[in-house]
Amino acid sequence: MANKTPLSKYQIIVNAIKKDIGDGILRPGDPLPSENYMSQSYGISRMTVRKALAVLINETYIYSVQGKGHFV
């Protein structure tokens, strides 16, 4: 059995949001929680949250509206 590399903190957020989208918990147009809320909820820095959001934007799971937030 091969050893699996533990997921990085940002990847945990990416996977959690992808799962919520896949499960229908988050639907197109739904807002994501704020960066501050996510950083407090996961106990990580805002920079880590931003990295996760950047990955999701790059993979077209979410989009950003300046001054409004991030949306599915």
C-alpha cells in the first residue's frame, strides 16, 4: 500500500468547496463565505484561503466580483 501525501491546507478548502458544489449544497450564483470567515473557520491565514480561491477560479468552479465576493 503506497503512502499518500497529506493534502495541503489550501487543497482541503478546494476539495471541500468542490464537494459542496457537486453535492448541490452550493449552486451556480451562490456566494461563498468571506475570506475572513473561511480563514477563521479553517484556522488558516487569509493568504491560504486566497490560494484556494485562486485555484477554484482557475478551474472555473467559482468567479470573483470585485467588492462583492466570490460566487459559484
